[in-house]
Amino acid sequence: MKNKLFIATLISYLGIYITMPVLSAISTKAHMLPGQIGVMISLGAIAMLVFAPVWGKLSDKLGRKNCYSCWANGNGGHVYSLYGPF
């Protein structure tokens, strides 16, 4: 069970930080300052630091599958709201 949890956490972190190598190209096109990029990266890390215990307690209370489906639906809704139907 711990191995599955490790794999899920690893995939989650990879999905979040996979944009780091291309962040300079993205920021150049968006005309961002280096300080703004640093703030973006820092806010992502702070959000993980703050909400990891919240999700942990919630998953202990409601169950992992319920919390994961809530997370997946939220992510799907967010992606849909950004990109819409193709």
C-alpha cells in the first residue's frame, strides 16, 4: 500500500513540476519578470505545504478514494475551464 501511495505522490509532483524546464520559454512569451517566476514557483510549494495536511486529514476521515475522486474532478473541471472542449 505504501508503494502505491509513493507512486501516486511522485506522479503528482512530477505533474506539477514538469513545466520547470520550459518555464523560461513560457515566461519570455508572457513577458514575465524573473521575480514573478520565482513567486509562481514559491506559491506552488507553499500551497502544497499548506494543503497536504488538510488533504491528509480529509482522506483519513472520508477515505482515499473519495478524496482522490474529488481531486480528479476538480482538476478535470479546471482543465476544462481553461481549455474548453476542442
